[in-house]
Amino acid sequence: MSFPSRRDLLHAAAVTPLVAGRTRAEAPAARDFQGMIVRQHEPRNLEMPFGSLTEWTVPAERFYVRSHFALPKIDPAGFKLVVEGHVENRLELSLAEVKKLAAVTTPLTLECAGNGRVFLVPAARGLQWAHGGVGNADWTGVPLAALLERAKPRAGAVDVVLAGADKGAIAADPATPGPIHYSRSIPLAKATKPEVLVAWGMNGEPLTPAHGAPLRAVVGGWYGMASVKWLDRIVVTDKPYAGYFQTMDYAYFTRRVGEEPETIPVTTVQPKAAIARPGPNEAVAAGRAYTVTGAAWAGEHPVAKVEVSADGGKTWAAAKLDAAPKPFCWVLWRYEWTAPSAKGPAKLLARCTDAQGNTQPEARDPDRRAYMINHLVPVEVLVK
Ligand SMILES: Nc1nc2c(c(=O)[nH]1)N[C@H]1C(S)=C(S)[C@@H](COP(=O)(O)O)O[C@H]1N2
Ligand SMILES: [Mo]
């Protein structure tokens, strides 16, 4: 599948007839999501069609978008990033001052904690992502550690709260107490790791508004909810933070006290291999060679291997990784399959194992609620 060029998109947007009942000003700009699956119009939530995966680095306009509230309006000239709370030096930095700090550029993969939700049985509430709520990009910014080093957390600092400029009220149960900013904390120990950036660049260009311009956090190895977009406030706390997006949302059950469930925030990305091609219900030629392709990622641990099964999980064969896996990044893989000579339905499974030996579960653990979806999901094809 090929994606239209920027010029095609602009042209398409210009000639797209207006949807009945919408004014020109209200009509969503089609160029913003051409080729993407619209999971929600307002706020705009977009999925990359996973079958289109060909490149290790996903361009910004094809990178999934997950936003809980309307895009905030930010004037870059008046923008300030504040670092405050349990620190010795409160910082208030202009964009130019942030960009003057020693920058790094590094690839990191982001996956939404709800990616794959459409595969849950019974169905779970929330955006119905298939496999495309994930992407890998090159991020440019300053390590959060460098900002914290200047702010000097006081003794007893535990959490680093990342807050965005976007704001809204969530009506669905559990409702928010009126409009709140999107915010999320990470422990100081994670915040000072080199894979945690305050970024202004994506794939060598300035961040786009949908991906958090002018500044966003990118928390390598953790599900996307921690990578706060439109980041304008960093608050160091001396008590664990329990904001909405790590208690009422993006939290799951664990059982540390006997069998009793307690809720804890969603944090690290679990190993997953997803099949890009063939796609669901694709027709494949009987007895012919087919190159099965996909991506695999494993959060804070590198991918060690990817395997494919064409017999419902009885036997597994190693897939070929397209490159040496990089930490915190997905790896693209391929598997040379020969479709069965018997016509009819066939099932393909892929699984990822990380460098620590963790692999994907066969069955879904309901304690994970609507998040961290990495159980084995077959792709069913039709052999013709
Ligand atoms: N300020 C803010 N940051 C946010 C969000 C948000 O709604 N508001 N969504 C989070 C979630 S759930 C994900 S998965 C990632 C998605 O980043 P992307 O839209 O650039 O892919 O942003 C995170 N950061
Ligand atoms: Mo997410």
C-alpha cells in the first residue's frame, strides 16, 4: 500500500466536497488524516493502518494520534516551561532557552496502552484500536535528567509530574472534577534515565501540533500515556502522585496481597509482535510463497526473537529480524511462509520474546482491564 504525497493530500483537501451540514470552517481537514483510520473525530484520534507498515521510522503524518482533549492553542513566543515543586531551583524556561541546552536525537517507539483493544473479548470501553496505535520515530530534545539536574530535586523527591497545556472534563464514569489538565507522573528513578526526553523535534522536523508542539515528553519503554504532549509544567513531588490518568484511567489490577486486587498505574510496555501482512481476511494463493511481515517491540528490554506459527501455536519457526534490535525500539521482521495447498481458512500467529526471556501470554489476563494488550492474536486469512 502506498501513501499519497503531501501534494496529493493538499490537492485532495482542496477538492473534497463539503460534508452536508458542515461549514467549511468545521470540516475536518482531510489532509490531517489522509490514509489514517479515524478512531474519533473530536478530539482527533488517528490510527496508522498497520498493513501499511514498511518503514522503521514512521513519518509524523502517519504516526498514530491519541489525544484526550482538544488541541491546546499555544503561542510559542510566550511559551514557558516551568519546573517546580520539591526542587531547590524553580525553573522557568522559554522555548529558546530549552532548545539551547545540549540536545540528543534518538529513536524511541511509542505504543498506546489501549493498542489492540478491538481484539478484546468481551469488548472493553475505549477507543477500538487494532494494531496501529504504535509507531517508532526519531526524537530530538533534551534529556529530562538535564532539566532536573538544573532544578535540583530536594531530598525525599519521589515523583516527577508531567503536565500538558490541554485541558478538559471527562463526563464518563469516573468523571473528572471539572476540567483538568492532562498529567501523568513517572518516578524520579525513571525520569532521570537517558531514554526520557523533553522533545521538540520528530524525525528531524519540529513537532506537529497533534504530536505535542512545541514540547512533549517521550518516555522510552513506557506506554504512551506517560509521554505527555504540550508539556509546559514539570512538578517534582515528595509524595506519590495519584492523578486521574494513573488511577481512574490507565490503571490495572495486580495481586500483591494474597488474591486481593489493588490498582496500580500502567507503566512498562509488554513484549508484542504484530503482523502487518497478510492482513485480516486477506486472500493468499494456495501452495505459494508469501512473505509475512510485521514489527515487534518489548518496552524497556530489547527484542530477542520473533517467531511465527501457522498451525495455531503447535509449532513455531523463527522470523528474520530486518536489523539488529535497538533498545526501546521496535524491529521489523519477516517470515517466508508457504501457504498450505489445501484451500480454506488459515491462521497465522506471531510472538515476541525479549532479552529477559519474557514472552507473550496466550490468554488475556482480565486483571489488565482495557490496557497492556499483548496476548496472542491470530490473523485469519483465506487460502484460495
Ligand atoms: N497532553 C497530553 N499528552 C498526552 C495525551 C493527551 O491526551 N494529552 N495522550 C497520551 C497518550 S494516551 C498517548 S498513547 C500518547 C500518544 O502520542 P501521539 O499522539 O504523539 O502518538 O500521548 C500521550 N500524551
Ligand atoms: Mo495511550
